Amino acid sequence: MYRITLTDDQRIELRHRTRQAAIAPDTRDRLEMVRLSDASYSVPKIARHLQLHEQTVRAWIKAFIQGGFDALVNKPRGGDTSELSPAMLEAVRAEVGAGERTWSAAQSCDWVAEQHGVRLSPGRMRVHLKRAKLSYQRTSRSLKHKQKAEEVAERTAQLEELEKRGTGA
């Protein structure tokens, strides 16, 4: 049977930790398990009170006995950190904010690769842009950038001539 008896200093620390503003809900529940165990609640009674499984309560009480308060906090999640540093993101923000052109996520990826040597996928760049509350625009699907001005002027003149004659062909 796991039972916790806290010292006065541990009770003060428990009270301090439970009142922190940025504490995760899971951590708060684990601290509550310790408090209730110190108040002579049994594991089944704590489990019913917190609507958790008894094995979960036992595991966290055992973790507290072995490691103290630090054993109750959430462990960092796995995954690599992004190669896009905050300084690079600020450079992207300045470039997009200049407003000289519209940017797609793929174009901003290319720009970061060109300027900073870091290659990201467009999907990952979209996530970074959204988190940074940066607005990016997809380019429209148009062939306007591939048109030759002389040919466009010539065809427009032909079209106007045909409209004047009244023939649609």
C-alpha cells in the first residue's frame, strides 16, 4: 500500500505548485493525488475522487515517493526542433511585410533556403507562418506572367477589329 506523509516544507511547496498559473491540468491532478494521499485517502478513494484508474494513481504516488515533486511534471514530448530559428522567421516576416509581392508557402521556403541555407517543406512552412500569424497568399493560377506584351497587344487589336466588323469569328 502506498501512503504519503508530507513534511511541513513539502506541504508549503505543494500549495505553491498547485497555485501556479501555467501548470498543466495533468500535473495539477498528480499534485492533488499527493495531497489526498497525505490527507490519509486510500488509493481507491483517490481514484474515485479524480475519476482515474487505481493503477494510474498508484503509479504517480510511487513516482512521487521515488522522485519528489519533479517526478510529477509532464516530460518533454519527442520530436526534432525546427531548423527555422526565430531570427529566420523574423526575416521572413520582414520580407512578407514589405508587401512588394505576394508569397506562397513554397516561395517563402525557397527564399529561406536561398538566404539561410535551411530547406523546409511548404507544409511545414505553412505551420510556421500560421503560428507566427503571418498572412501569406497563394499565387493565382494564371498564365499572365508567361504572356508576351507584344503578342497580347497584337491579339487585342485583332479582337477590337473583329468586334467593329461585327463578326465573331
